[in-house]
Amino acid sequence: MSSVNGGHQDVDIDLGGLFRAIWRRRGRVLMATVVFAGLAFTGASLMSPQYQSETRLLIESRQPAFSGNNQAAPQTTDSPFDESGISSQVQVLRSIDLIKQVAREMKLYELPEFDPTANPSAISDILVMLGIKKNPLDLPPEERVLKEFQEKLQVYQVEKSRVIAIQFTSKDPKLAAEIPNEMAKVFLSLQSGAKLDSNSEASRWLEPEIANLREKVRDAEAKVAEYRGSSDLLLTGESGGTFVTKQLNDISTELARVRGERANAEARAEGVRTALANGRAVDTLNDIVASPMIQRLKETESNVQGQVADLSTTLLDGHPRLKALKAQLQGIRAQITSETKKILGSLENEASVSQLRERQLVAQLNTLKASSAKAGEDEVGLRALEREAVAQRQLLETYLARYREATSRSEADAAPADARVISQAVVPTEAQFPKVLPITIVAALASFLVSCVVIMLSELFSGRALRPVGVAQGPLVEGEKRESVAVSVQAQPAPATERVPIEPQVAPVESSEQTEDDFSIASVAEHLCGDDIRVAISVSPAGDKGSMHTVMLARLVAEEGRKIVLIDLTGSAYPTRLMAQAPGLAGITNLLVGEVPFTETIHADRLSDAHVIPQGDADPALAMRGIERLQMIIDALTNAYDTVLIECGPADIDAVRRVNRTKDAEIIISAPSVTNEEIVELITGFGEAGFGDIVLMTGTGYPTSGNSGRRAA
């Protein structure tokens, strides 16, 4: 969509003209492209190729090798290196000492590649003579080699890993592979050597310390033995206790045993005594039953009782034989009682002996307690001496273990470095730089684009790529032939005191450049969305039919995802009837009168995502008194919506001027079924009134004599 301003004529960029200008100068463009591509190819081919190779190291803790066959590996925890540890290893690989060692072993100072300043060019000599450049020969050869080496070297940590990459670039592919491998070899050797030096230092330090500790252990153990003998704290057996302690334990054990025997004897005697006193049968007591004499008497008593029982069946009680047996039975029972009393006396004697033995043991125990108290005091000093001796011996054993470990790691291969090569550098077969083909392609594309840009800029600055914008374009039917015409409104220069009317001019368009203009609703919607039109005023000379097209335009813009609101300023309220979800809604007239708040006048369209401010039901005459507030309402709506569409119906120019006082809104003439003469007259009137942007919408593609064209801007 183009636009017409009342005071000047707008122009547009002719993209087709730009591309035609490039096509006309295609020979120059191709020539420049070929020349620059050839220069790039020649320059890249003449450059000395640079080869690059890479060695990768994995930083990890490695277990040392031990010289002894029976020596076990130490129990160490292999914790991964942190970020700072890996960065430190990278700095070691970049260190000057390591680079010097590699350069010295590979004799890099003899290669011209690592000392290019040894043979300076004539330009370099002139710059040195003029004082612009320092003389590179003032630096020692070793520093010049180091500087060149560092420029070709790249050491970095592979992201999120413990891998370090060593890259080197050289003109010699073999040298590009040998130097990273040599750097890795020297790095591993330095780390292994550092471990060997640490082990050697530990061995040299431990030797005199171990000899000194041995003397201390010997003296401490001698003091313990001497103190033990002088204090009579001699050890007995394997228990490790002293003699006094052993005696005390033995007597305590014997005293407990004797007390138990005495208590047992007294209990047994009391049981026999109680049985005799109460007249109970004593043959139930263990001590009585266990006596051999009692057992024989009981056996004899049993035999005699058997004889008495046998004879009682045949003889009377007064028979001499029965009397003799009964007398014998009483004698046996008297002997049992006498023997029981003897056993009781034996038990009482046993209890008395145990009591006497208990007294003796108690006396001995008291004596030993006094001796044990003195021995306990002596043991305090003994334990102090023993602790000192044990501490010295433990320290000696620790030093001996460390010494054996350090000596076992003193061999060349016993202390591997905490890194290993996981990828060795190989001799590269392709140069890393320059890439002749990519450089040539990039140069050709760059020269092509630059040539095209230069041609387009020259066309734009000369004005050949700019074309004037017409006021109206539309084909008219004449017989059976259809031609396109453009109706343009041009501002004529006039004095300040008078206005010269703008006359429409009809100019035929060349058939070769004839375009098929589209004056449909979809085209106008595309224009509103594409050109980001904020405020548009629709004038419908056809009445409600034009208002219907405006409603369709609002809905089509909403379908494109653009927020749009339609304000109904028509007298018939036809847009309100089409879009409002219910009759009698508050609208623009109510808002102008001030009856309702702003938010209650905005309603959703019943068929789309568009919003509508209906006509309202307030007094129109009263609402027109507050028409000055309309511009403020429109400004407020532009802050909330992408497009504000105002439908004025068949309004005249004065009414539209009152709606749009700033004249910055775009005018849409919704003119279905309107003649070309009426459209031209209407467009001319708006142009004379000072409205700049005018768009025609007929709802069709090609208008006829009774159906005008689409746009007038």
C-alpha cells in the first residue's frame, strides 16, 4: 500500500529495478568475482602450509611399583583431580623450563623455523635503522626460540574432563607430531623424577632419625626393667601381673574356698543335730547315708527285722528266739545312733578347722593388702616408663615402615607419573592452514555480495531505483479491452494566501508493467497488519453495505492475530447490530456523555476475537457536545490495541475532520457499488482537506464502470 501526502509526493524503492540493475551489470559482477577468487586462490596457494598435530594426556593418580615381592601396596584413596589441579598441570606444560628442555633435546635452535629473525629481511633492517622496530637480534637465541615455540604451542584442558591436549603447529608435518610427543615424554619424566626426588629425600631424612629412635627405645626399655626389679614388680607368668598381685589373687581365691567349706560343714552339722534333737530318722541325711558303718548297720538291722517277721508267724512273742532277735535289733539301733553322733562330731570338727584356716588366710590377706598398696604406688611410675617406651617403639616402627616404602620406590620405574598418554600425535597428512578451496569460495562469495551491494547503493543514491507513489490505481473497462489507470493527486505550488485545488489526473499504465490491483477486504487487512496501521477511519458512502465491509475487515484483521477494536460512529448503528452480543449495550455515546466508565463500553465480537465499542443508547446530540473527548479516547485505545478502526458511515469531510483533528489517521473508503466518479470526487475532497493516507476498499478485485478501484493512495 502506498500513500499520498497533501504537501509532497512520496516515493518507494523499486526492488525490481535494483535486481535489473544488477543483471545489466552481471558482466562486471562476474568479472570481479572471478578476479577476487583467482587472487585468493593464488595467495592461498603461495602461503607456506602449516601442519598441526595433537597429543592428549589423562591426569590420574597411578599406584607406584614396589621393589619387594612381599611388600603390599599402601592403602590410599584415589581422589580425582579438581579443576585447579588440572589447570596447574596445564601451566606446568607451558612452563619455560619444560619448553627449554624440549628445545634443547630436539635441537630446535638449529632450525630456521624457530629463529626466523636470524636472517632478517631488508624491510626489517630499514625499520630497525629508523628506530621503528626493535632489533630482534638483541635477544639471545634461546629467547627467540622460546618466543616462536610459544606462538606455535597450544595447551588446553578438554572441557569437563581430566584430559589435557597439547597442540603444535609447524611447517614440517613430522616435527608437528614429534614435538607434542616429546613434550608429553618430558612432562611424565619430570613428574616421575619429582616423585623419585621426594622418595630419596625421605630416605635420607629417615636414616638418622631411625638410628636415634633405636637408642631412645633401648634406653626406655632398660629403665622399665631396672625400675621393675628395684620396686619388686616382677612379672609372673603370661598374665603380665606382678608377684604381689598374683599372691593377693591366690589368697583371695583360697579364702573364698575355705569360707565356703566352713559354711557347708556347719550347715551339714546343724542338719544332723536338728534331726537327733527332734527324733527324726537320720537315714535321710546325705552325710549319714554316705557313711559305710551306717550302711552296714542298716543292712544288719534289715536282716534282723526280716528274721523277726518270719518267726512271728510261727512263734509267740514270749519265745526266747524272738526275744533274742528283738534285743539284737535294739542294740543295732543303739549303734546307729552312736555312729550318727560320731558323724556329727566329725562335721563339727571340720567346721572348726575351716574356721581356723579362714582366720589364718584373713591375716595373710591383710598383710598382702598393705604390700599391694605400696606396689600400686610403684606401678604408677612403672606405667609412665612403659608408656614412654611404647611410644618410642611405635614411632620407630612407623619410621621403619616409611623407610622401607621410600627405599622400595627409589628405582627409576617405581614411581610412575600421575598422568599417562591416551593419544599420541601422528604425522598429519593435510595442512591445517591454508585451506585453499574454502578460502577461494569465501572470497568469491564476498566479492559477489560486495559488488551487488555497490551496484544497489549507486542505484539508490542516483535515484534510478526510486519510483513515485500514485494516488489511485484501477483498471477501467472500455469495450472488451481492460486497461489499468492510476489516479494521482499532486499538490501544485501555490501562494500562501490561497489554496490551489488538487485535480485528479488519469495516466495510462504501460501494458508491460500492468499490475492486477486487488481492492478486496483481505488486501486492506494485509495492509493494516503489514504496515502496522495504528488508527484507521472508515467512510462508507454506500451506507450499511460499506459498514458491513468494515466489520468484515475488523474480523479479518483479528484472525491475523492482531488486537483490533471497532468504534461505531454511524447513525444507523449497523456495525453494532452485526457485532454486539446483545442489544442495548453501553457504547461510545454513553462514554462521551460520561454515563459509564471506560471499561464498560468495550465488548467482544460475537463471531471473532475483535472488540467493538457500540453506538450506545445515550442522547446523540448530548454526546456530540463531548466530541472533543473522542481524540483522547482514541489515544487511550492505541495503548491497548494494535489497531483502532473507526466506522463513520456515510460521513462527509467535516465530520471526519472533527473525528480526526490531527489528520494522522489513515482514511479507508469502503465503497462497494459506488461509481468511479463519486470515488474520485470523494478522494479529491479528502486530499484538498489535507488528509494524507487514503485507502480504497470495494471488496472486489477489478472494478467496472459502476464499481470503482480499490485504493486512492
